[in-house]
Amino acid sequence: MRKMKELNRKIHLSFFAKLYISFAVISIVPVLSFSILAYTFSFRNFMVDLKRQANTILENSMTNLEHTIEEYEMAISYFSLDEEVIDILTSHEDFEQKRTKLYQKMYILLAGKAKGVTMHVIKADGSFNLSTSFLPEMYDVQKHSDWGIFRELNRSDSMVVYPNHFTSSFGKTFCMTIAHNIKKNGQIIGYCIIDIPENVFQSVFTSSGSLQSVSYTVIDQNYYILYDQIFNTGDKFLSSEFRNALLSSKSSKSFYLEKPKRLIAWNEMEKDILFIVILSVPVDLVEMNNNYIVLTTLIVGTVAILLCLALSPVIVRALTRPLNEIVNVMKKVQQGDTNARVPMQKDDEFGFIADNFNRALDNMNTLYETNLEKQNRLRISEIKALHAQINPHFLYNTLDSIKWLAKLNGVEDIVVMVSQLGRLLKNSINNQKDTIPIREEINLVKSYLSIQKIRYGDKFEVDICVDEDIMECVVPKFIIQPLVENAIIHGIENKIGNAKLIIKGTKQRDTIIFEIMDDGIGMNEEELMKLKQMDYKTDDHKDSIGIKNVDKRIKLYYGQEYGLDIQSKKNVGTTTRIIMPFMPKKEDERGGTTL
């Protein structure tokens, strides 16, 4: 709830805009809802149909692949049992003639088969071999008699379908090997091997279905990749991520991939060892077909929305016209015209609001005039009461007598002290001037410091630095001296050793900042808090009267945003900042201001 309120405060919309948006939402939401439902149901139906077609194509592909493998198995089986072939491998006579005969049989066997299929006949002792192409190095039986395809042939009494993905020396890639041993009297005398290239698999899969952009991958039970159109990563084994996906979908034998979006269907084929055929269909085609349906729906809906949006401003303006009249009057009042009134004669809710708003303005004007008079009287009384605390009239006459008595007796220190103090008191009892230029205020501070220098001697140094730009600005009288006095008495006097007092005045934008800084004994946090919370009207803490007096006078003159700011740290010192508005002295203010 709190976050919603904060959001409403950040977003500033007119009532017209909100009402217009409401009309727009009412128009748009049904169309969007219907479009989403249409997209969802049509997409689901398309996906069900796609999955059904994919499974059909996969089944056809596996059937065709199985028939192709069986065709090669049958051919190699007949070849391996051919008595003439056995005789050629065991005979040592007319070898060249028999070699030619064997070549003829091999090419006859491959006649009508796919292009690129190669066949090899290898004698068991490695002394003889024939090939329709180049014999791969891995078929060197003398080196690899107990490895790879030869190990499987030596163990088997029948056909061997062997996963054998490799690239020949002339760049041809093969996917599978079908082999059969050749025996005589129970002894293996040779091997017949047929290597099936990628184009055989490609031809089988291409003829198996009508879906476009279908890709296939064939792996064995150990996830060794025999044929790959889906991943094209160059890896020999299936990635662990895809393996886990296969294992997770054993019941349905299908799943979806997000990147890129595609449907995966797979199944197993048992041929000596287990083969897995994986089919991939892009979902983009389905989404494209589905988008046509959604697009048609959106076009119809958009036309309806545009008609609503075109008519909405006319209706909304008619509804919000009375409200706009009320708002315009409110803006005039905000700018200071409290005599503005709403000229509306309506019997609905807007008329009720306008009538009560006009009455509230009448009451506000009456109260404002009454309160303004009270505040002016109270302000004048408070300022004079505060000013009286440092306005002891009778002392000036007494000090004047003391000064002449000291002169007659030749006591110069007393003469200086009494003269400076007399200047201070003379300014304090001059009630005709409540504000004076900063230059005069600084002179009063210097008079006070002259008195204190006689009392304290070299106890402290004074550094006064005031910008010349603010010297003629007017400020309340005796606004700095009480703070300087407080710094000396409570900060410097009790410090062991010498101290320094800095009085700094600067202008910062439209503000005057005075800083009275001392490196005296300072205050801890508790003492500082008590000083800030002390009510200037009480006498519980007489030392704070001067500070509170100054703070209260500044606030009465300029407002609550101005006043004093005190920062102190024990055994480090205290900084008192005076914050006042920048007010240059006007020509008609040379005699000061009287409150």
C-alpha cells in the first residue's frame, strides 16, 4: 500500500488524462485479452499437431534407416558366405586373376547402392587387402587386431553394426560401419567391411517426411555422435545438458528447447547395439503461422480501439469542463488572488464543491486578516521584550561618570575599557535602529573585543575576515557580539594555554553565513543537546540567554528557516553559524528600521 501511494505521488496526471486513460484501458483490455486467448489456444493446437507430425516423420525415418542398414547387412552376409570369396582368400595360385574376380564381386555388391559407400576385404593375417577406395589406417589388422571393429568381429559369430564416425584421407565423412567375418572350417580367414557415409543418412532422412527445416542427429548408447545436423559443434559426444534432457523425457520421448526454439523428438533403434535417432523441428514456423491469426485479430481490434480513442476526448472534455473551472480558480488563489471565485451554477457534485470552495475562501480571508493583525502585534512585542534584555539604559550614564573619574586619576586601561563599553551600551539603548549595516555590527564586535583583550591580555588571538560584498547588508543589531562573548567566556576562558577566535562572514548565493569559531574546551554531545533545547524564556540556564536571544530574533525577523547552528566537540572547540538572508542596504534605510 505504501509503495502504491509513493508511485501515485511520483506520477502527476490530470483528471482529464486519468479519465482518458480509463477509456483507453476499457477499449484495449478486451482486445488484448481476446488476442492473448486466441494466440494461446491456436499456438497450443499448432504445437500438438507439430508434435504428431514430428513423431510420424521420426517413425518413418527410423524405419527407412533400419531397412537401409538391413539391405547392407544382407549384401555383406551373402558376400562373406560366398564360397568363391573364401577360396580366393585361402588360395595362393593365380592370385592376380582371383584378385580381379574379387574386385568384380565387390563392385557388383555395391552396384545400385548410394554414392560414396566403400567396401574393404582384409585377410585375417593382414597379408592381403582389397578396397573400393583408400584403406583407412585403422583397418591395418596387424596393428589393430584386437581393437575397434576387429575386436568386435573376433568376438562375434554374426553381423556387426559398429558406430564408426571418421573422416577419410580424401575428406569423406563416414557415420557407420557394417562388417562380417569370413570363415572357413570355423576359423576366421578374413573380414568384409562396408563404411556408410553421411550422404546415405541424409538421403534416408530427406525421403522420410514433408516438414521443412527438419534436422537429425544419430547417436549410440554411449552418446557417441554418428551423424549430426542439429548441433554442429564438432564434438564427438552429446553434451551433458542434452543427455539429461533425453533422460528426463524417457516417457514422452519429446521436449522443447528455448534457444533456439525447437521441438525435439527421439526414439531408440536396436541393431546389435542401441542407436538413438533425434529429430529437431523449429518452432518458429509454428509461431509464424500462429502470428497471422493474432495479427488479423489485432487489426480488427485496433480499428475498434482507434474509434474509441477518437471519441473519448470529446466525451472526457465535456465531463471535466466544470472541474477545470474549479482548478483554474484554485491556481489563482495559489498565486495570491484570494478574491477569485468559481462562477458555477450547477446542481451536481461539481456545483456542491464549487459552492463550498467559495465559502471556504470567504472564511479564509476573514481569518487571515484577523491572524495577520494578531501576529504583527505579537511580533513587535516579542522583539522589544528580547531587545530589552541587552538594553540597560541607566548603565550608560553610570559608565560615562566612571570614564571621567578614571581620566582624572590617570588610569588609561579603565578609560579604554569604559569607553568601548559605553559605545556598546549607547548602541544598545538606541531604540530607533533595530537593524544596522554589518560594518557597524563588526565595529561593535571590535569594541567588545578591545575590552576583553584588556582583561585577558594575550590569552587569545582574534582573526576577523568578512567579505566586503556584505559589509553594507543590514542585520539585526547585536546579532554577533553575544556569540563572540559566549565563545570567550565558555570556550576560551577555561582553556589551558593560548586560544584562537575566528570570525568569518561570507555570502553563499542568497544567504549570509557568519561563523564564530574557537578552539576552546568545547562541549560533549549531552551539553550541546541541552544548549540547543534550552528555552530562551526560562532563567534555568542564564548562559544561554544570549544565544537563544539571537536565534529567536533572527527567526522573528526572517522566518524559521534561518537562525543559529551550533557544532562542538569536547577539547576541540565550538563553531556557531549564523544563517541570514542576503539583504543589501537600501537608500531609504540609512536611518535603520523601527519595529
